[in-house]
Amino acid sequence: MSIPFTIGKLIDYFTSTQPQIPLGLSLGQASVLLLLMFTAGAVANAGRAMLMRISGQRIVAQLRERMYGAALRQEVEFVERGEGDVISRLSVDSSIVGESVTQNLSDGLRSIVMASAGLGAMFYISPTLTLLMLTVVPPVSLGAVFYGRYLKKLSNRTQEALGEMTKVAQESLSALRTVQAFDALPQEQRKFDQKVGKVLDLARKEAVASGIFFGSTGWSGNVTLLALLGYGGTLVSQGHISVGDLTSLLLYTVYVGSGLQMLTSFFASIMRGVGAGVRIFELLDRQPAIPSESGAEVDPSRRGPVRFENVSFEYPSRKGVEILKNLNLEVKVGESVAIVGKSGSGKSSINALLMRYYDPVKGKVTFDGQDIREFKPSSWRSIIGVVPQDPVLFTGTIAENIAYGNDNATREQIEAAAREANCEFVWGMPKGFDTEIGRLSLSGGQRQRLAIARALLKKPAILALDEATSSLDASSEHRVNDAIDKILRSRQTTCLIVAHRLSTIARAEKIVVLEDGHITEEGTFRQLVNKEGSRFRALMAAQLSAATPGEPGLIDSARSHPATPTTSGAHASTEAQL
């Protein structure tokens, strides 16, 4: 800030007939002093830039860590419904907030110092000219307020639009095989283009508003300079101020104008950061529908029956559509129960309630006589092993995938779980359990067996199988069913099996038929197959006739020779045809 003042004095020094440097310094001493001041200013500026950049990155990192943790604690419904929006908040919004509170804050403070120091120097040189310059400040300040408010609303809408764009891109890219298989590239491109177009429209509005505001402020600044030059020239001619003073004052006017413009940009960026911050703190402050930290711990060795007592359920995104209606079901300790029914009858919803991804609208689910809502969700889920229809593998080694969520598992325990799940293919790989895999590196049957190994490694009290063999070929299904047989024979784990494949259903001790959200009948495989007019028999007959038209004898074969863990080979042909 000393540069304009120094330049003015130098002009007076070189144009004066009796030059004199303040403080009695020589020209060389004054030059060295100025060089030292400029060097100190450069070092301070470099330190400011480094500190603010590092601070900004630390703030962004902490925001992302906290947001990611908050997202993981939310209920499944919230994240799955707005997955792209959550990712946008993690990446884009956090960067905007970090930049606003560090780099832009630094520039804002610097602009305040520049404007304040410049105004002080201008009043020292010429109060009259300074007051003339200040006439432009009120309208510019008023415009900055309206511009900032508009930018805040626009920023919030832009971040939401970016979230929608991210969601569309993520859905398409994660299902690229399906997109290409159905030649839906043009359709997906149009969907993405629409979202990009919305973001572009909002950006265009921001550009127009910025252009109008900064254009008008720039014009005001230039007009002010002309007014100062004209009136200041009059004062110089009258001898009230020197040429050097007028030069210093004009330079300070540029500094003050630059500072005010930076301050306006700072205000605009802060408003943009506030818009992004609102979305961030919405996620950080959001209380999940299923509290993740409250509840009692579950003893891993605890065993007891699982009961669904008068359970009614509807998905939060489909209010009024009742999936389960007054459901009553008991699964005893060590018992295996298969739940069968048509698609949409509520089979998978039972597993979702068991895992407490959702809570029932009415009724309760109990374990050993205690409502599972009284347990801490993470502790409750730790005693449940899950094998979904389409298991998810993560980038890493096979051993890391089997031990997923179990950091204390030893290599011996991992290999033992793999043997129990019939994962013999692992030993045939070049690096064995250290083989690097990705989401779709293995076949369906291999992924299913790894998922069973992952579930068994937990030594769960409850094992939930959700259509574990529905998409496998006969050979893979046989290996997976062998692994299931080992679990059922041990009778150490309560098994809840959601299935429609005859080979899997027949292995359960009890079969429950679910229709329209409630149980219509239950019994053993033999009881239900031999029962005339049985709903289960009708379901199986429909499946068998659909799979093997023209062979009505298959259901009778199933009645005569039900598949069990010891006689599963008797139905290899039936299973293959299903």
C-alpha cells in the first residue's frame, strides 16, 4: 500500500527545484528501504497463499470425511434414492465451501485492508477528492447485496442440478452392459444432455447477472476516475495539491476500486459457499430414520428364535402400498425356513426388515424375545450373515473380500470359511487368496460362494439367503447348494431362505408360502407337495411347467423324492430344468 504514496513523492522529488526525501534519507537509502519493504510484502503474501491453500484442503478433507460418515449412517432408502446427490455433495459442494472459507476469505480480508488503507491515505492527501470518490460506494454496495442474494439461490439450484446430472451418469455407467445390450446409448445420451442443459441454463443466468453487475461497477469506477482527474487537475492548477499528490490519489483510487471489486467477488463467492454449505449441513445434521449409535449391544454367542409379530410394512417411497400385512412368522434356533411366493409378494422385504434396513409400520421383529429395535443396528447386523441374489465384490484381493467388515480375521479363518463355502477355485488361481479382483471379475457361482464364505466367516447366529441360486447354472447351483447343505447340517445357525428354485427350497425344514403380504400356508416340503390344492404345489407346478413344457411328471417326481441335504443328487435333472 506504500507504492502509490512512494510514486507520488518520487514525482514531486524529480519535478521539484529543491528535492527533499522524508526522514532525511539519501536516494540510495530510500531505495534500499523500499526494496526491503517490497521483499517483506512478497514473503508475507507467499506465506498467506500457502497457509490458506493448506487450510482449505484440510477443511475440504474434514468436510468430506464427516459427510461420508454421515451418509453411511443414513438409512438405505435415503442414500439409494439420492446416491448421485450425495456424491455431488461429497465432491463439488465441499470444494466450493472449502474455497469460500479459505482462499476467498483470505482475498476478502486482503481487499478490506487494501480499501481501508487506501481510503486513509486518500483522506490524508485530499479529503475533498476522497469524498467525491466515495459517492459511488453506496449504489455499488446495494447492488452487491442484491447480487449476492441472487447468487446464493442460484448456487443452491446449481448444486442440486449437478447432483441430478451425477445420478444419471452413475446409473448409466454402472449398468453399461445393459445400456449397450439394448442399444440405449441415444436414450441415455438424451437424458444426460437434458441434465447438462439444466446446469448450463443456471450457469448462463449466473453469467448474465455477473456480467451486468461487474460491467456496471467497472463503468462506475472509470467514471469516478475521470471525475477525480478533472477536479483534481483543477486543484493542482490552483496550487491546493501537487502533481505527485494527484498521482498518488489516482493510484490509491485504483487500489481502493480493486479492493472493493475483490470484496464484491468475495461476497459473491461467500454466498455461493453458503448455498453449497446449506446442502452439506443438511446431510451432516440429518438424523437417520434408524439411529445408528443408540441401542444395546448383542452378545455374539446369544441364540434365540426370530419372530415376526403382526408385522405390516410399506416402503417410505411408496406410501399407501402395503407390502406385508399382519405377518406372523417364527424361525426357531437352528431351524431353516424357506419363504416362497410370486414376485412382489414381499419375500425380500422380510430380509430387509430382519437386517433392519427398515422398521415395520406396525408390529415388531424380535430375537430371543427382544424387539430388534432395542439393539444397536451395527451390533445386531454383526450376528447376521447375508448372501444376496447379486453379491457385491470390492476392488482388492479375494482374502480381503471374504474378510470384508472383519478386520481381525486371520488367514486360517478366511481359508476355513472358503473351504466350508466350496470355494475350491481360489486355490487354483496363480496368487490364491492374494489374487486381485474387481466387481465383476468372477463368475456368478464363484461370487455366490465367496459371499457365502464372507457370511460364514462371521459365525452368524442367523443366515439370510436372498435368492442365492436364482441366476446360476446347474453346475454352479450344485456347488452353492452343497455349501448350504453343510450349514444346514450343522444346525448351529438359524437360516431364513428366500428362494423360488425347487432345489434350494426343498433343503429347508419348513416352507412358508407368502402371497399378497401374508402367509397362506406353511409346512415341510413333503407335506405341502402331497397336500391336494396346496398353494405351494400350484406355485411349483407353474414354475416347472413354465421351465419344461410338455413334461407334467416333474411335480410328481418331486413329490416322490423331495430333495434333502443327503439326497440332493436325486434332483440334479429337475434343478437343471428349473
